[in-house]
Amino acid sequence: EQHIDGEAIVKYDFIPVKSYELQLKKGDKVILLRKFDNNWYEGRVNHNEGIFPV
């Protein structure tokens, strides 16, 4: 796990399966908080936080 600072624009919709996952829509701006591994990050969109695939 690694703390990061930055932002990203979402390329694809992501529908969460678990309660701790973050729903994303194409075009959303995500504030990046942490990198868990090469496949999952934690971020924030509009006061909602969760993890999502990258």
C-alpha cells in the first residue's frame, strides 16, 4: 500500500460489487489517495471514497 497524491479522469464506467468499492462513470475526476497494488487504487469522487480497478 502506497499513499499518493494526484487526480485522474475515468475512462470506463465501474459498477461496484462490494460496499467498499467506488462507483465511477466515464469522465469523472477521481482524487487519488492510495495505491494498493498494480490493479487497485483508492480514491474519492464527490465526497464518496472507495477502491476501484485501474
